[in-house]
Amino acid sequence: MNVYLLRHGLAVEPGTQGYSRDADRPLTPKGERKLWKIAQAMEALELSFDLILSSPYVRARQTAEIVAEALGARKKIELSDVLTPAGKVKDLVEHLNHFKPHLQAVMLVGHEPYLSGLISLWVGGAPGLVIDMKKGGLCKLSVEVLKPGRCAVLEWLLTPKQMCLMA
């Protein structure tokens, strides 16, 4: 299975008036524009997904929706608390492994430090790898058998700037 991890785009800063809950912070207009470019890069890479699994937080959901719209995959979005900052890796693994037939390509849209923690755990077998997952950054992992430990190979990690140059 190919697992793509996408960090949400640029969002309204924490503490901004009108957004008392972290989960309610939306993408900024600049964040939306940048994500459209990132989605164009995904299209240029000919990426497609069996599932786009996203945190339900507004900024992550908006990120997933932009990618899905750009790639013609709106019906493939699913929101799940397993990708919130408080999500548990074990629950995420169980959720992804329950799909029959097994997923061939899945995009996970979420937050930091959760996503870099996933990369560290799945590639290195433990938390602690220092990974700089920028807002709008995209990572590709290849996985034979998904489990809550070392199970993946890091194929690539692209910054949003690199993605925008590819668009």
C-alpha cells in the first residue's frame, strides 16, 4: 500500500478572534491558493487515492476537500478522529486495515506533530526522528503490512515550495 501524508495548509493563527476552539480554525485565503497549486502538482504526479482520510478539524477537512476536488475524488473523503492531534496510531492502523479489499493508495490529511510522529514510527520503529513536515508538505511511504511500528519505507518527502514548483 502507498500511504501519502499531507499536512493541512496555512490556517488562521491560534487565538484569532472568532476561533476559540483549535478545531474551528480554517485555512487562510493564501493557504487555499497554495493548496490548489499543491493539488495541481499531485495531478502532475498522476496521484490517485482509494481513500482520503482526514482529521475533522476545519483546516484539515478543507485541505482534503481541495485535493479531492482537484483530483475528481470528492466521494472518497472520510473524516475520522483518529487523525486529530489526540488520535492514537493503533486506532488509525486498525481503521485502515479493516478495508476489504485492502487499500492500494490512501492519503492521510492531518496535523503536526502527529504526522511526523507517524513517519518516525512507521519508518524508524520509534518516535524521535526529526522530520520537518511543513504546512502543505506531502510524504509518500510504501507499506507491505501496516502495523503500529516499523513497517514502511520513506519514498519521498516534498515541501510545499517544491510542490508549487511542480504545478
